[in-house]
Amino acid sequence: MTKKIIATTEAPAAIGPYSQATEANNLIFISGQLPMNPANGEMVQADIEKQTRQCLINMQAILKEAGLELSNVLKTTVLMADLKQFAQMNTVYAEFFKENPPARAAFEVKVLPKDSLVEIEAIAAR
């Protein structure tokens, strides 16, 4: 197996010892994306809808760097600070995955990095 690191300046840089994404055997594993603006590294300080949108924009940038699109995503995991905001998150999520959406799991967690309201990770395939 050969592991390839995928990185782009169009998505936030990793804030720890991990890669934005890795690829092996035509599978791409995208690290959890926080709602951070890649231009200034600042968290989008807003509501769940704006934070969800930024997470998915960051994911798109990583996929683009790999030569892929959201349609290549097989599975996502959505981590939320408050699952009561699921409907609002889901409305924005549906804007990005209009047809043949990927499998998904969603969990409420006690705290997310940088006090984010949401974090989204994904697995995609070539």
C-alpha cells in the first residue's frame, strides 16, 4: 500500500499532527473539517448553518485538490455540539449533497475543537 498525503491552501491547515486528507487504494480519508476560513485561519463565528456551510466548502477544496467532487464521497460523519440543531445542519448539508447522498452518521459530542458547533469528516473514492 502506498499512502499519499493530500493538502491544499484552499482549506484550513491542520492544527495538529494530522493531514487534511490521505489516500490509499483509491480511497480518500478527509480529516474532520472545522468551520474555519482558510484565508485567515479564523473560525466562522456564526450559527450552525454558516458553520456547516464552511465545513463543507473546506471539504470540497480538499476533494478538488485530489481531483474529486462531493459526488465521490461515500460516507460522512457529522459531529455536533448540539444535536437539537440537526435540522438546521441538515438543510445546509442537503444543499451540498443533492443527489445520491453518501452514507452518514451524526453524533452529539460534549466539546469540539475551538468550540465549534460542527465538524464533518468524510471518506471518498476514486
